[in-house]
Amino acid sequence: MEIKFVDAENADLLMLAAKLDEYYFEIVGEVHKRYAKYNDPHLFGCRAVVYIDGKAAGCGCWKRIDERSVEVKRIYVLPEYRRQGVASAVIGAVERDAAQHGYTHAILETARTTKDSAALYLKLGYRVMPYYGSPAGADNCLCFEKELDSAPEAELKFVDVTDADLAALVAELDVYFRAGWGEVAEKYKQYHALDGMACAVVAYIEGKPAACGCWRAYDPVTAEIKRMYVRPAYRRQGIAGKIVAALEQHAAANGCHRAVLETGADMPEAIAFYEKQGYRLVPNYGDFVDDDICVCMEKEISDGTMR
């Protein structure tokens, strides 16, 4: 199971949302049409799609209500993937994302006739609340609320390159790349050997390995950021940014004043993330010069900060 945060135009999200609309139309009929203007994906603060074996299985979103609260929206799982924990996983991801953005309270509504949905929300810690104005009307829906836990703090540990948790995280990253790039991923294995890394970091959430990153010497004054990976359940919690900062600080302390990295040209979220950390796109360097499937980025570092 993999959870991806997607944009409002994502085809899988739109397909799942259309299936959800069909489902609700069967339950409440024409009254469901009142919802259309409230369910535009562009209105949501996050949009998550769950994938199983590479296929879209379910979705969920959140929408800002006020400074404290979000409304959990568009929770749907295709029939063939139900009772496999998909709904719980996507709701958890949406809640964590909202908490990461500073919200502490979630509300939602579901049709009164969907007994399984109500039972799931109660199981996940929601409680019934008074009707809060759903377009379907109080006679047709049940409303729920829940206080959100603050996002757990990540503990960073510098580890040896033979560390078992680091190896497990890197193995998951390799599976991810093989699924997306196929045979091309094998070409890059020579650049990713852990025994060539100068530093490795593993992030732990509540004692569980959640993410990793490394750097290796590209030249005497340049650190190359490598093997960045965050497990799906822990994404969008600021962990990757903390790992990058730790790697930069370690590299700067070891005489580097420049950091470089490469990422997929077809991975706009990764590119945007690194730009947020202060990196800028540069012409592909070294072994990546002729590769159009990747882009290269760089940043001047000094004690882990921009010069």
C-alpha cells in the first residue's frame, strides 16, 4: 500500500471522486447534486490517493474550515479493496497532514444509511456531533468530530552505513524506483552504494524507522545528497526537510560548502520540496549529463544554511 498526495487534476483522484458521486447518488438521489460546488478538488488543502500494487484503490482529502478545524472530505474505497485497511490508512494520512499544517480539530459527515462508514469513524476516535450544515440536510446525514494529535517529533540518528534500519529503508526506496523506472533504475545502482557514503541519517517516529538520507563526497568541497526516502505513512510531516538540514550541517562541518543532488524529472513534488529547502535547478552534472529522466540541483551551504 502506498499513499500519494496529488494535485487537483490527478486522473486517479478524479476517477475515484466520480465513483464516490455515483455511490452517493444511489443512496440519496438528486439531493446529492447540492454537493457539487463544495467538492471541487481545488478547494482542498490536501488530496490523497491510496495505491495497491500500483493501482488506485481509494482517496481522501481535507478542506479548511477555520484556523483550528478542517473537514475530512471525499473518503472512498473501490469495492474490491474494501476491508483491507485502505480507508483507515487514507484517513490517518489526511489527519496527519492537517495536523502538520497546524490544525487541531477535524469534522466530517456521512450518509445516515452508510452504517459501515459510521462504525469506522467511531473506531478511529470520532464522536457524533450536532448537524453542522451539510447540503444534504440533517435528516440524511450524520456528523462527526475528532481532536487531532499534534504531529509526532522525529528523532534523527547518525548511523553506520551497515545499519539494519538504513538498509531496510533503502531497500524500499529501490523497490519504489524499480516500479517507476523499470530497467533504468538498475543503471543507477552503481551510484547509490551505501559503502560510498560519508554520512547516513535515519529518522525515527515513536521509535520506528520512518525515513533516511545520506551524503557522499562529490569532490573535496561538494557533498552529494543521496538516498532520501520517507515511508508513505510519515510523509508531509517535515521529516525530509530535517534530514536534509542535518546532512548539510554534517557536510559543512566536514569542509563542504556546496551540496548537489539529482531527482526525477517527472517528480514535480520532489523538485518543489528541494526548491523549498533552497536548492536551484542546474545543468545535469557528471554521470547524469545525458539523462533526461533526471534533473540536478545545487545549493551553497555553510554550517547547514544558505550563504
